[in-house]
Amino acid sequence: MRRISATDVKRDFSATLNRVAFGGERIVLQRHDKDIAALVSLEDLRLLQEFEDRIDAEAAREALLESDEQVSYSRVREELGLDRS
């Protein structure tokens, strides 16, 4: 994984984006020699999101096994603020 200062990326942003988007590079941005962010391709981001979703689903399954409480789907949506009325 390549590390580049935020200042250097700013100077040549288009080329950096092309390396990530088309070359599949993962680039860590640094400021004052400290890692602060990363540029990854959309494919990598989708994989990361899928991985997080699987972890969340597994945690939900484990929570369900630990509890006898039953909660309706509509109540869960309401408590999570997912109802769009």
C-alpha cells in the first residue's frame, strides 16, 4: 500500500484518482507523517461494506439467540428511525 502526503495528492489529484480507480491501488493519505485517510476503489469499498454487513448480520443472529424477547419488525424500524411516513 502506497503512502502519499495530502499535499502531494492535492498537486496531482487526477493522476492519483486514476491509479486508484483504474489501477486498483490503495493509497493512504498522510499529514505530518501520520496516516489520516485512505483512497480505495469502489470495488474495494463494496467489498468492505459487504464484509461489515456480514459482521452485523452475525452479531444480530447472536443477539437473537441470547434473548427470548420478541420485537416486531415495525417496532425495530421505528426505533431505528427507518420509517418514512
